[in-house]
Amino acid sequence: MLTLYDNLDSGNGYKVRLLLRLLGIPFDRVEMDIWAGATRTQTFLARNPNGRIPTLALEDGTHLPESNAILAYLADGTPYWPADRLARAQVLQWMFFEQYSHEPFIAVSRSLLRHQPESPERAAKLDALKPKGLDALGVMETHLAGRAWFVGDAVSIGDIALFAYTHVAGEGGFDLGPFANITAWIDRIRALPGFTPMTQP
Ligand SMILES: N[C@@H](CCC(=O)N[C@@H](CS)C(=O)NCC(=O)O)C(=O)O
């Protein structure tokens, strides 16, 4: 049985537990209190020296960290990882985009609003993150014009990676109202068989 070290508030964790449920793969889930340093203990650092969730423990005892690497591992041999060479590279393109141009702005804004007390410093950080987060949403909105999914005509792990923090962008202060294509795409993901919401343990 797979074991996912996870945190219910984490979009990075949610990517993995969502894909596991979409694929119908059973797993054990270990909730980690990341705010109390649970990922920085010697025991956990032996599993992931980077001290972060999600980390997936495989049946053979291997520990695999990094949400998007875990998605690639789980999706191999499934429709979530396309057969076509260029399509696979394009899925990776959107997963790298998610980690470099999206998550650092949208997820970090959400984390500041949820876990840091209001202060002038927090407001300044949020102001700095806002335009970059809006840029990422703008790129997604433009790409989704006339498209149902990020790559080709089927849902892939590129969509799952981007969905996790996009659908809760409002909690980071980003109004999705003006982004009609993104909103329709979010509804398509929510309609997938096996879909489970972020807060479902
Ligand atoms: N690039 C990593 C980011 C993982 C990450 O930042 N995890 C956060 C929760 S979203 C964490 O474990 N924080 C706890 C800590 O830094 O101690 C991924 O995609 O998995």
C-alpha cells in the first residue's frame, strides 16, 4: 500500500491525493502538522531531506518527494500521461510553469492570508505577489480559450497540477470572476469521476 505524507491545507498535497482518487488507487494518508515542524524531524528528514510534503512512500520503501514528480510516477501508463511525445513535453511545460510562475505567487499569497497575522509587512508581500499571480492566471486564461484541457483533448496531470492552487486562488486574494475560461475548466475538473474536494481527508 502506498503512504502519502500530506497536509489537508496544502495544494501540493492535494494534487497527489486528487490523482490517487481519480485513478482509484488505495493509499494510506499521514497528516503532517507542517506548522509545528513535523516535516523537519530527523525521522521525516530521512524520508525527504528537503523536509516537505507531499512525500509518497512506495511499496518497496522508496520515498518520492515533489508533488509533480509524484504525479508523473502515478500517471505513468494511465490516460493522465499522454502517449504522444510532444504532448508529454507540453504536460511537463505546464507543470514547470505551475512550479515557477504560478505556485510561488498564488499559493504563497494564500498561505500568507491563511497563516500569517495581518501586518504592514504581510500587506507589502501580498502587493508584490499580486501582479505575478495575475500574470499566471492571464496566461492560463488565454491558453484555455477554445480548449477544454491544457494539453490536447484529454485531462492530464498538467491540469491536475494547475488545478490544485488555481481553484482556491480566491483564498489568496485572487478574484477568478474575470477568468471565464479558467472557471469553466475548474468545473470540468470537478465533474471528473472520482473527484474529491481539497479538504476531504
Ligand atoms: N516543490 C514542492 C513544494 C512542497 C512544499 O512547499 N510543501 C510545503 C507544504 S505546501 C511544506 O511541506 N512545508 C513544510 C515545511 O517547509 O516545513 C512540491 O511541489 O511538492
